[in-house]
Amino acid sequence: MDYVLMVDCTDVTSAIIIAANKRGVGVIFVRSELTRNHTSLTNDFFSENAVETYDIESPLDAKKIEEVMRLISKKYPISAVFTPLDDIVELVAAAAKGANLKGTSHLGVANAKNKGLARELLKAERLTQCGYRTCRTLGELPAAVSFIGYPCIVKPVSGFAKYLTAHLETPQDLRKFMDEYVSTRNDIDSAFRTFISDEYTVEEYICGQMYSAEVAKNEHGFYPLMLTKRDRAKHNELLEIESTMAPRGHYPDESAIFEYCEKVVDCLKLDVGIFHIEVIVNEGGVDLVEVNPRFMGGALSTLFQKSTSLSAFDILLDTYLGKVVDVQTKSRLFSTSRRLAPMEKTVAQATVDAGYIKEHFPWVREHSIAIHKGQTILPMTGNDSSLGYIHIVAEHYSTALDQAKATINMISAATGIKLAN
């Protein structure tokens, strides 16, 4: 029997444990406050699906995680260690290295997680043309922005923090960002705020079409898995409101993107795992937005399954267990995920819930919408402040997009909510 050691998860990625259980792979689960306090997973879930669960107080204590890994490895023959959580992937990689267990290279993860360092390494290999500057303090930001010029993107050097990422077009935008910085940072849950760097990277704003690529790599080679076209709201380009996953070969830039991603993975020394890489494609070619050295997040694993009839969770297990990864798709459908993005403050004039969706939009495969009449609606400022999502699966690209647009327009008309479209 193969055993893997998994550290923390979300409600969505808990499906990795179920997938492992079904195929006879034993999961030893290490659970911190991130799983205990930020998921709906119960003790019964872990009792039924994991071989054993170990509790630790904080995921920030790398030495403690390493101690637990050493303890577990004396009891079970651990084949690999991983976490699906972006915030702790570097800590887990460091602990696995210290415990002499197989996991994603700590050097590779550290290179990818530090946005400034990643740019530096890629620039040396001529894999990015994007100008950048790193600021050690907020006070250094104006000089860095002046050097890069407007428009530009400001984001923490490391840590998942869309609330602290800004698209600056004018000096007024910069002043607003700096004035609101402390309160915005303090509004982030303390469990996640800890992972966000105090340093910032200022990057040149690159125009073009954004894509995200999911790729896998292990000792058997590099595996292109999935290419998703990402579209942003016209009124706020930091808000990603639509993702469309297409069958292999549909997007004309697919080959160039995956070739680029393989070079990025090699350059950063990422050796084993599934990686999420965001890129921009324009007349100059392919350039990097950022590399996330962890399993695909949010709706992407769901879109992947709906489009290909393959399990991203099984692919993750195969990758870490050192198997040849089967990426031969069983179906070729288009999957679109669309967020409902309010553009202004208003009051909902009608209820749109599960019953309404089922009656009016039979093409919607899955959704998380629950709008109530009289509800105060605030503008979307990040993924957590949308009104939910819809998933649509269709045989043709245009059908998927048309049905998504029709759904948004009809919900907007029914509720009086101005939604980005």
C-alpha cells in the first residue's frame, strides 16, 4: 500500500483524500487551524477517509511540522508529501526536505513564491521582458512606481493577497492604495495575513490575453494538463470574472504557452507536483504573470473534470507517487465558470436561488448563487465579494459563452443588479 502525507486542505481539495481512499492509497493527514477553522470538514470525515490524522496548532511552525513528519515516517512508509494550500506550500516543502521525504523541491517553491526573485531568474534566461522593482517598505513604493511608470501592478512579494494587489494608472491611484493599505491589510483574516510579505513588487503592466496553465511534472516528464482563458471585468481589470477551459488544441497559442511553461518550471527548479502558471500572450509572445507552485485552486479542478472526464485529484496522486501520468482525455467539452460581479451598490429587487436557477437556466450545471429580495448588494472588490458563480458545460465554445452571458443578463434584469458582463 502506498502512503502519502497531506498537510491541510480546503473543502474542495478534501476530494484528494476521498480519491486516494477509493484507489487504496493511504492518506496521513496533518491538520492545523487552517483546516479546523476554515473548512466544514468534521472529525468523522477524517476518521472515514484518512488512515490517521495528526493535529498541530499552527502551520507557521516549520520545525513542528518537520517533527510530525519524522514521527509519521517512522510509522508509515511515506511515498510523498504535499499540500494543496498556496499559503503554506513553502513551509511544507521545507519540512519535507528536513524530514528527508519526497515533496516538491524547497528551492523550487522558494524561487516561485518570491515574485521578485522569480522575475530575476526568468530574466536571466530571457523568459520575461516585464520590468519590475522590489520595495522593502511601503515608503519605497513611490520611487519604485516612478521607475517602472504607469500603468503598473503592485503586489506583495509573496503570499496570496488579491486585496493588497493594485492596478495603478495615476499618482492618485498610488496615494489611495497607500492611504488604505493598513486598514485593508488588517481586514484580512489573521490566519492568512501572517503569510503575506511586507515587501512589494512593482511590475510593468502587460497588455494582452491572460491564460492560466495547469501543468504536472515528475521523474517521468512534463505534462500539460489544462489551458484556461481568463477574462477580467472591463470596469476593473483586477477582477477575474470568467474562466473558460477548452479541449486541447482549441486555443491557437496553446503550444507556445505550454512550451513556455516547461521552460519556467525548469528555470525555477520545480521538480515534482502540479503547478498553476498565469501568463499573458500578446504580439511580443508569452510572458509571465506569476507561478503558483501548488495544485489548481477554486473552480479549476471542477472545470477540468467536466471538460475532460479526468480527475485532477487522481493526476495529483499519480504525479507525487512517481507514476506515468495519463492525460488522455475521455471527453472534449468547453467548461465556463462565471462570477456574478456587482458594479455598484444597490438593493436586490427579486430572489434568485436554487429553485429560480433550475427553472430559468437549465443549462447551468452548478452554481453558488443565493440572492434574496431586499438584500443590500455591494460592488465586487475581490473573489470573496462576488454574488457567486455559475458553471456551464457545452460542446461548442460559443455556446458556453453565450449561455453564460444570457444567464448574467437575465439575472441582472430580474434583480435590478448591475452586473459586469
